[in-house]
Amino acid sequence: MRGARLGQHFLNAQWVARDLARSVDIRPDEPILEIGPGKGALTKELLAQGARVIAIEKDAALVPLLNEMFEKEVADGSLTMVEGDIRDFDPEQLKLDSYAIAANIPYYITGEIIRHFLAAAKQPRAMALLIQKEVADRIVARDGKESILSLSVKAFGKPSIVAKVPAGCFNPPPSVDSAILLISGISRDFFEDISEEDFFRAVKAGFSSKRKMLAGNLKGLFEDSTAVLIECGIPEKVRAEDLRLEEWKKLVTRLGHA
């Protein structure tokens, strides 16, 4: 979580770093990409659990401090420090068979970072992220209501909440609680028999107007959207937020044959 100049709220509870590191399932010879190491609380825990870490830090003032703090690990190659913005980072440049992500990320770019890596040509195996609790709840659809973000994540992997993290675990404390979100089993298997482009086109259309029923929002995609819903076994008066992922797949399959 970012406050101060770059919105960073530094983690000061080691149990959170420990739980986050454990949740990503550190594996031998598979690097962990850490986004925004800040003052090194999570970096320290990842290294303690045997991870090889590639840490990307945007704040130029923090990079030399981290290099000094982890001088031994940088020297022996277990930690690689990179100065830069994660949004400009192409995972393909890692030239690795597999990697995972562990991060305490800024609230304001949570969705952007998740999309950046899930949509990348070289996806991570898993992502363990410390994010705003409200956003984590929305991604797992704890209230049973889906969103563009939750469906986008579920199309690529399995999201789950590992732990709730009180605001007091950060310095300075943010105004809301956080949560460790794990996205595991990341792949493109869901898109084996449907178009990724058609899926996101349909989902965005479906959520284009919250006041309208799904059939009304899909009129631009289907000549008779109500008939298509009935054909797919979906109630004609349903709203987009009430559709599960597999029901969207039925719609997208029908769209591919339209």
C-alpha cells in the first residue's frame, strides 16, 4: 500500500509479511517478483523463506537504502533490485519458465496491476497481493454479486482471501482495512474454446448500465438478446452482476456463432 509521496503505507507487522509469503507457495528455482518493496518488510520475509526475489521499486530514494539493507543478498544473487514503474514492466523480459508475484501494492493501481499481469503473454503462476479489503471482497464476490473486475480475475485464476489485515499494521495507517488476496492457478484454460476478446466485449457491454437488465445492455451484441438469454438457460430479467462465469461463457459461445 502506497502513501507518502507515492501513496505508500509501509507494512510494519511481520506476521502479515509471513502469511503473504507463505500463501504464494515459494518454490525452488522459481523467482518471486515483488512489486514496491518499500522498506523491505516483505522482502525480508520472502528471503527468509528461501525465495529468489526480483524487487521492482519506483521510488528512487528507496532503492539505495534497500541495496544497503540487503547488501549480502544482492551480492549472492538471491535479491535483484530494479528501479522502475511496474506498469512499464514486461514479464517476458524475465525469460523464465515460471514466476510468482508477492506485493503490498498501492490502492489506486490495484486493478491496473492485476490486469497487467493476468493479461500478459507471460502470466505469473500465482499472485499474492496486499490490497484494500473492500476490493478483495469485490473480487471474490463475497456478497454474491459479480463485477467486471471479479469476472476478469476468475476467468484467469482462482481468487481467495487469505487474511484480513487491520489498518494499524501499516505506517502511516490507511483509512481502511486491507486483506491478503491470493490468485492461484493462473492460466488461459478458460479461453480454450472462446475468444478472450469476445468475452471482455460481452462483459463490458453487460455492465454498461447498472440500471438496465442484462438483456437491455446486450442489445448491441445480439439481434434478439432476450431470446439468446432464454436459449442459454439464463433468466430473461437477470442483471449482469448475478451471472456466474460459466453463464458468461455460454453467452460468449453464442456470440461467436452470431
